[in-house]
Amino acid sequence: MEPVIPDLRDTVRADAYARLLEMQELLLHDSTDAIAGMATLSALLHHAFGHLWTGFYRVVEPGRLLRVGPYQGSLGCQDIAFGRGVCGTAAAEGRTVVVPNVHDFPGHIACDSASNSEIVLPLIRANSELLGVLDLDSPVLERFDVIDQQGLEQIVRTLLATLR
């Protein structure tokens, strides 16, 4: 039986990410499947923190196009071009993008009008191949900070280490 996802909304965020990392390692220690890993992480992060949208956009045309992958929450955009919106920017630039107020982000794509802040992390393999991005949206302004960035970057590194 799989463990229950804890509600970590009232937990010190650094501690919350440490707990989720332990769960991730437990759940994915024998998995090398990218889609299964993405689906598991989407559920873990979404339910632990109660975000509006938590999921992945996968590269379907390298350097050109992302397509929605496993996610939890409201509907996501189907396709996002590299360089467009927060996800496309993170993919094109190969860096984490933290947006305190999405309404101030030039070219923001409003897949869900309830979104007010966002963090997007690229999934880059050791050989520099971009697999996609991890996208988290919140209805709360300034929801994501450096603690989230560090915690999520560790979770992404751990996911990438399990894939072949």
C-alpha cells in the first residue's frame, strides 16, 4: 500500500520539501519511467501544498514546443511554444523562473484565470537534453520563494537521477 500524501501547508516549507523528497525516493526508487515519475510528483506536490495547478509540460518538438503532461488541478494549456509565457521562457532559457505576480509577467499565458503566482523549473538531463518543465501555479500572490525554488530543484534533480 502506498503512503498517504500529508497536508504540508502549515509545515515549515524547508521541512515540507525534505518530507516530500523522502516520499519521492520511497515511491520512485525502482522507477525509470518519466511519465510515471511526473505523475507521482504532480500528485505529491499538488496535494501536499494545495496548489491551483501542479504538473509537467513535456518537450514534443525540441527547441520549439511543449505539450501538457501529467498534472493535477484545473485544465492546463495543451501546447506552449518555447519562449512564450512562463513555461516557454523556462524551457527556452533552461532556468527556473519564479513569478510573484503573473499579471506583471510579459506574455503570461492565462491557462487558468485564477492563477496569480507561478514557479517553473526545467528538467534538464546530464547530457543537456531538456525533457520538459515542472509548473506550479497558485491563486496566492507571491506564493513561491527561494525556499520553494531550492526544494523543487532538489526534487527535480532526484527525478532526473532515476530516469534512463
